[in-house]
Amino acid sequence: METVLEIKDLIISFDGFRAVNGVTTSVQKGEVRFFIGPNGAGKTTLLDAICGRVHPQHGSIIFNGDKNIMHYPEHKLVNIGIGRKFQVPSVFTSLSVYENMEVSVVKKRGIAASLFSEITEAQQEKINKVLTLVDLNNCAGKKAADLSHGQKQWLEIAMLLVQDLQLILLDEPVAGMGRRETTKTGELLRKIAQHCTVIVVEHDMEFVREFASKVTVMHEGHILDEGSVEQVQKNPKVIDVYLGRGGENCA
Amino acid sequence: MNTYFLQVFNGISVSSIFMLAALGLAVTFGLMKIINMAHGEFIMIGAYAAYIIQNIFSRYLPASIFDLYFFVAIPASFFLAGIFGWVLEKLIIRHLYGRALDSILATWGVSLVLQQLARSIFGAPNVDVKSPSWLNGALLVLPGLQLPYKRLFIMLLVIACMTAIYFLMYRSNYGRKIRAVMQNRAMAASLGINTRKIDACTFAFGSGLAGIAGCALTLLGSIGPTLGTNYIVDTFMVVVLGGVGSLWGTIAGGFLIGTGNTTLEFLTNATLGKVLVFTLVILFLQWRPKGLFTINSRSLDE
Amino acid sequence: MSVKTFLKTPSNKVFFVIVLLLLAAPLFLSVFRINLLGKFISYAILAMGIDLIWGYTGILSLGHGVFFGLGAYAMGMYLKLEAAHGKLPDFMAWSGLEKLPAIWAPFSNPLSLIFIVLIPAFLAAVIGYLTFKNRIRGVYFSILSQALSLIFVVLFIGQQAYTGGTNGLTSFRTMFGLPLAADNTKYLVYYAAVFLLFIVYLYCRFLIGHRFGKILIAIRDGENRVRFSGYDPAVYKIFVYISSAVIAGIAGAVFVPQVGIISPAEMGIVPSIEMVIWVAIGGRGTLIGAVIGAILVNGLKSGISESFPEVWSYFLGLTFIAVVIFMPEGLVGIVKKYAGRIAIRREKKDKTAEKAPSVN
């Protein structure tokens, strides 16, 4: 199998506190990889590092075999195929749903292109297709501010989908969602996974169990265990970390 | 060399006033994410409070105790500016939470109104506040180097205020609550802290500090309705340099701007000195965009 | 773009009507009033520049007086040299200068009027690069931009021999050989102002009408999301900052021949904030709001402050507080709200009458 992401000996510290402390793992193409662990385990920081938001003190993150992520500024990562959804839905609230997609779909993102080139028909079609996929095709003209919480999350995912990414990072995509919305997001996740690799940080264990192809359990900045859901659930250390904090339901 | 030393000494005493005013600004920004453009007008209010107290003493009380008026003026400035601050918070600021840029604009409207108010009450020309006689004269340190008592007094006053602030913020129950709200508003509220009350009190307190700064300024020159605007930009620069919302940063920023200003003005001239300080602050922010003392946060932005 | 498509949007329609009114104004206003109106037009141009950066992009600049002033001084320097007829301008002689300083030398050539645009653009590029590249933003940027305007006022007052100090540049006589005091020249200058208002409006429309404008709004809504969508927000912000500075410079240049003076007082902290007020009252994020706000507020100002200067400060201060707190969308926002309600009511009526689905 082809390796999409290779993380080696990663250390990230803030003012002396090591949020990520020597993480080594690799993500294969087509995987739906979940990072789980109690609060403060370093999951979000790890995502931050993969998308260039924080700079590690030590170690390396290699994308697609030869691209060292640390050599790219944040806004260039989309070009090599990495996209990120944030925990708090961050869509452009004053723009309409369609305009949100329009801003995302284009490949040329310089000032001249934004002023002089229009959206192509192929791009329009793509937008409509993705909007249909996330069930927002009826709200294309609606202001993003008027969407429900769940719809905003889906819009943000849709904005990633039109970008032809190879690796999508999702930070707690179902946080704050009801059961029905969660299921729908899960189905969406399955569809996304057909085209690209996905890394998810999530607390909802039911969600993890259902959709993860592989799970990495983190605790206090390092990796506790890695494998299938069943496998890691049997690991006494994992049980200890979770049960010690009041069981997985509270995680 | 002596002239330079005196310049720096004067610079530090003026910047200590900035520190006092800037501390109020820093606390309110840290707590409520509000930039109060009318903060300069609280300096002005404090100065006029001193003026009023002086007039009361000279008119209604025996001349023998006139020199003591300043000890009444300091708390009077604090309370008058504090009351104005409290009212402002209740009427206007509370509508502006989470809208930092808008708060700049609305509070500027407030400063416009307050300035005009001062003009209507006291008239547009500057007025003089007579310093108490025991502050005239200077301390002879070296032959040819005299430190004016007024400036020494200002520094002592600021140090006393800083100490009081320190104890209030780090040693009292109220200070613990303020810091709790600063760090996590929602959490503090759910622990039973009345955040609205903390906000109002802190805003009033910060305004009161500006009032004391204004009272101190009366020792250095005449005062007028636009007194605040002359100091507000420097005060803001202190806050930016130090790191918005950080107390230690504000103190360090005030010290740097004050000594930097005087040093550069001494080496070049008044105009060029100001330009250089501004350039240096911008260059400094290249290196530390969030000021000297930053509070790390994990929230994305917005 | 054809005239027809241009007039399709309601705000363009309103703007068109305003331009027509301005063009017709000399028919029923005295020369004095026309002169005043010309000054307001220069402010309206300026307001559009501020709206680009503040209303659309969400960057509050409290130092636009500087760019306005720089454009105005560039124009003033040219007029001053024209008035001096090859001699040393009066204030330089008073300050003891004997030779024309090097920075003044190019301004004897009409081509130097290009500096009206170049100087603000250059300054904005430098400041924008140093701040936006380092992600200095929000209140930090506002405070720095305010300091910028303080610095420039201090600088211009301090360098009296080169800038005319507190008095600024004044007593211009002619412009391109035409006497400025003559009525005909005044009309000419006025029409030039209306023309530039129109051009600047078209330019801003062009910017915000394309995807570029949506990206500006996106930066306002969530700069980091824009960054993770693959755009470099700093580049966009610098570009908008430069655009808006250039527009301010043009406004300054329009201002000078109408008013006959430019002094540091025009570029200070107070006028810089007042400029933002016009936009806020008219309606931020809409070009037409900026234009209406600038003309309306200044019209009121000269009306009220001529007779009751005290009332004006209270009025402006209180209005501003009220607008920011209770109607952040400004006058245009209010009109839109009512127009929206009427439209909805009408739509409902149409629907019940025809039962035809409306397509957006």
C-alpha cells in the first residue's frame, strides 16, 4: 500500500510543555484514520502540525513520499492536496452557500485570477454535485449564517470536497450534532473516503467504532496504541486511560 | 551627561503616568476585549476633578490647609473617573462585547461627547492647577543634577498604585475572580461568578486608574478638554508593545516607550524621536507580533 | 458592462441618480455651495476607499487621513510651485531656505501629479507588508494605523521649511494656468470631482463585483479559513490597503483645489476617525452607503456647526454611538430592511395571485 503521510519522532512544545512528544506513525492511502484519546492528549495539536499551523521543534511530517510539510506555508498546503476542517464550523457567514463553494473551487487563487477569470462550467457542475452530496443544493442561495449548526459543518466539508484533496483532516466533525445528523455525517465520511484519505479527531466512540479503519490512541502527547478498534479496545493501557477518567462514555 | 540623565528621569516619570493609564486599558481589554477610546477622557476627568478640589479648597477652606488638597484630589479623581466608567459600562460598553473594532468606534463617540461636556462646563481654554507648595523644589543628587520633587512624587504615587493593583489582582478574592473571567468567561460564570458585575467593577476600576493618572498630570502642566487625546496614542502604543491584556507587559511597555521617547528625542529632536519610536515599535512587532508578553491561546481566531 | 446591466442592481441605480443630481446641481446652487459640495464629493471618494478596507475586508484603519493628506500635499505642492512662478514658495523663504529642496523639485512638472497616487501607494505597500505579512490585525492594526496618523502630523508640523508647518500649503493662484478664484474654474474643478467620483465608484464596483470581492468578505468573516482554502490573505489585504490608500490620495488631490488649503489638521487622528464615521452612518460594506454617508454627514456638519458648533460635537458623538450599537448596517441597512419587508409582502401577494414559483 501507498503511504500518504509519514510522521516521524514529532515533538511540539508550548512554553516548555510538550503537547506532542515523540509521535511516529504513518497513514496509508484510502484509510479513515481516527485519532482518539482523552482531552489534552495532543490530537488537535497533531492536526495543527499536519496542516502547518504549528511548527514542530523536532521530527518530520512527509506527505506523499517527498513533500516535507514544514517547507510549505499554510496556504500552499491546499495546492499539494491537504485540507482541514476546524472544530468550530468556520464558513464565510456573510457569503451565500454557493459563494462559499465558489471561493473554494478555484485553483488559481491570485489577485489577477480573482478579478478577471470567471468560474468555468465544469467547476459549476462540480459545485452542484458536491452540494447535492451534502444535501445543501436547496440552500445554494442562502446566507451561510442562516444555516443550522450541522449544515455549516457539512458546508465546510463540501468546501474541502470541491478542492480535489488527497488528504482531509477533520477535527471533531460530529461535535454538537444530534444522532441523525451524526449518522448523516458518517455516510458522508464513507463517500469521501472513496476518493481520498481522511484523518479524523473524534470523541464520539460510537462514531469511531462504526467508521474507523484504523485507530491511533494518544495519551499525554504520545501514542498509546494503534490498530483496529477491537484491537485497541482490548489493550489494558487504553482501558486504563479511559476508565481511569470515568469510562469511554465521558470521553 | 547630567542633562541626559535628567531627561531620562523626566521620561520615566511621564511614562509612569502612561503605565498607570495603560494598565486600566490593558485590564479592560484582557477582560472584555474592548478597546476604550474614551480612556483618554477619563484622564481628563481625573485632571478636572483635581481642579475642582483645588478650587473648593482655595475658596471655602482656610489657606493653611490648602497644600493638603492633593491628598483629597487623588481619591476624588479616582472615584469621579470610576463613576463615569461605571456608567459608561452600564450604558454602552455592555452592548459591544465581542465587537472589538466596533468598540473603538463607539467609545470614540463617547470621547467626543465627554470632551464637549468639559468644554461646556469649564470652557475651552486650558486651566491651571496649582501644585501644593511642598512639591516645589528639587532633590539635589549630584552637583548640577536636581530631581524635581513633583516628578519624584509622581513616581512614588505610581509605585503605590501598582502595588495596590498587584495586591488586588493577585492577592485578593476579587482579583482571583477577575483573572478567572479573563481566562475562561463561560467556566467562571458556571462556577457562580457574576461576570457582569466583575466587568462593570473592573471597567470602573480601570477608568479610576486613568483618573489618578490625570490627577498626576496636573502637576506637570495646565489641563484642558483635549488633554486625553494628547496621551491616548502613547498609551495605546504602550499596550500594543507590552502585549494587549498583560499587566507585566504594560509595565515593561510603558518603561520602554517612556525611556525610548526621551532618549531618541535627546539624540535627535522631538519630531524625529517620535517617528523613530513608532518605527521601532513596528519593527519590534515584526519579531513579536503580539507584543512582549503574550497569552497563548488555542482558539482559531474570530 | 453595458449601461443596462449596470443599472440592474438597486445600489447602482441610486448611485446613478446621485451622479445626475450632482451634475445638475450647478443649475440651482450658488458657486459657494457648489464649492462646498465639491469638497463633500472628495470626502465621498475617500469614504469609498475606507469602505473597501473596513466595510468589505474588516480592517479598521484609523490612519487614512495620512493617505488623504499625502495626495493633497502632492497636489498642493504642484499648485504652490505654479503660484510661485519659478521663485521660492513664500513659507520657505520665511523659514530661511534659499534653494528649492530636492523633494520639491519634481513638482514643477505637471507629470509629477502621478505622485498623488504613487506616494500613498508606496506608503501603504510598506506598512501593509510589515503588518499583514506578520498577521498583525484587528485592534493591533487599528492602533498602529492611528499612531501612523499622529506621526505624520508631528512630522509635517515639525518640518516647517518643507511642508509649511501648521499652516500647511495655501494661497494657490492658478491650476494649469486657470485662475482658481474664477467661477468657471470652480465649475470645472467641481465637474472633475464628479467625474472622479464616478470613476472611483466603477473601480470599486469592479473589485467587489468579481470573486475578488467575495474573497475580501471571506477574509472579514474568517481569515484563517481563507488561508486554509489556499489563498494568501496577506496579499489580498496589502492589495486592498494600497487600493484604498490610492483612492484616499485621489480624494485629497480633489480636495485641495476646491478648498484652497491643505494642512496637517486634515490628516490627524480626529479627521481619520471621522472618515470612518461617515461610512458607518451611511452603511459599511455598501459603496453607496459610503457615498451617501460622506455627503450627508458633511452636509449636516456645515449646516449645524456653522450656527451651533457646540451642538455638533454632541450630535456627532451620540449619533455615532447609536449607529455603532443599534444599527451597525447604517442607513442603507435600514432602507434595505424596509425594502426587504415590502418585497416579501409583494412576493407573498404575487404568489397567492399567480401561484407561480419564483426563481432566484
